[in-house]
Amino acid sequence: MPLYDSSWYTDAWVRLGLRRAKRERKERGIDYYKEGRVNVVSIAEGEIRATVRGSSRYLVTIRALPFPPGANRIILEKLNVILNLNTFPEEVELELRLKGLSLLPEKIDYDCTCPDNARPCKHVVATILETAKIFARDVRKYLVFRGFKSENNFDVKEYLGDREEMENHFSSLVKTMTFMYSPVEDEELVRILRKMSKVGDTLLKKLKQNL
Ligand SMILES: [Zn+2]
């Protein structure tokens, strides 16, 4: 039984994200996901940030490179259908494959602040599942994550300011159809976001070096 109404591309996203997961981490991560322990804080171009409640609150960052320009063009041609169906028809992937492209990233990178040495840890596993659910519910969020560019600007700007700035930023984000999942809770969240953005920068550097 599926954990949510999945699409072929969200299934592929889960397979990609979990392919290196050890069985025990996978099982615990699925439990964490089912228990609603994941709070996706933001989905922006190339980066997802989430907090996961375990024995403590851990910070998960997931990164992937944006669509290559050739893919953007094909997606743009089919954008109406994609948005109306709220998924990517398989023909879109087929057309991309014929050009050596894909809707799925070649690799995803992730990090977590927990002490577990295994990667992905159960927190990353749970976050991958939670994001698959989010993507299945709203294909636009996947477009945002993969940096899709069109006239409808789905860009989500980085937050790097103080609390007031963040709140203003968050409310403007909501107005412009972007995707924040948790209200600003407290000073702790501000600290968490700062820390996550540092973790994220390091990951992006690594990801680029590996290309
Ligand atoms: Zn972890």
C-alpha cells in the first residue's frame, strides 16, 4: 500500500533518495515519516530544508542541481498540461530521455545534523518521503526545487536575515505562491535556519566539485 498518492516521478525521487539507505535506516525513516516527525521548512531552488524530531530536533538539507536549460524548454512547452494534471505526464520524460535529459536529478546530496554516521540516516529517509508526498500533492513545488524558470516566477529567495526580516520575507513568500510549511516559531528556528544555510553552502560546493 502506498504511503501517499504517488506519481511515477515521485516514486523515482524516493528510489533515488533511498538507494544507498541501509535497511534499518529505511525502516526507521518510514516510521518517522508515518509519525509525522518531519517539518519541511522551505523548498527553494536546489535546496530543501527540514527539521525532524528524533531524540532531539535535527536539521536535514537536501540538494540537487537545477534542470539543465534544454529540459526547461521542453517543460515550458508542456507546462499547461503539467499544471492542469498536477503531475508530469510520462511523455515529458520520454521526450527528455530522447535528448539525453531527465526530470530526475542525476544525484541528490543530503546532510543531517544527527550523530549517525550512516548516510542517508533515518531523518534523511523520512524527509525524502515527506518531500515525495509534497511533490505528489503539488507539482509546482518540484518545479521550484529544480529551479524551473518561466514567466510565472516560482523563485523562492534565500532567507538570511533577522527574525523581523524573516517574518516579512515569509509573508511576502506566501503571497507570491511559495512554500513555507511552518510558521515562525521562535528564536530557535532563526538559529536553525542560519545553521542550515551554512550546511547547505558546503553541500553545494561539494556537489559542484563532483560534477
Ligand atoms: Zn540524521
